[in-house]
Amino acid sequence: MKTEKIDWKGKLSSRKFWMCLAGLVLSMLVTFDVGSVLAERVVGMITAFGAVAVYILAEASVDRAHEEGHDEDIDGSAPDAEVDEW
């Protein structure tokens, strides 16, 4: 049986992963009858950390794309394309 490496960078940059983790921890806190204030604080910390992790990994991806000389932005538009301003 071939063992595959886990793509931790991909997992940590997934909002679904962080919401799943927060839901799992919240379920455990409710199961063990932890107070609602503590449960809210713990879930808040998990989601905040997840948001920071996703932001850092997204910025690293953008920086790497610029270093490699890609001419397209993340959204696929050319960097010199006109942008409609409101």
C-alpha cells in the first residue's frame, strides 16, 4: 500500500477545514457541558486563527506568482487591464 503525503498547506488554507475543526471542537465542548461563554471564545479563536492562516498562505501564493514572473493576476486578468472604477 502506497502512503501519500498529506498536503498540510492545502488543508490549512481551506476555509472548509477551519469550519469543520471549529464545529468539531464546539460539539465536543457542548458534549462535555462546558459553559457557552468558553465555547464561544474557543470557537472564535479557532476561526480567527483559520482566517489568519488562509490570508498568510494566500499572500505567499501571490508573492510566489509575482516572483516567478506570471503575467496574470489571481483572477486571471492581465495586470495592465483597465479596471472600471465606481
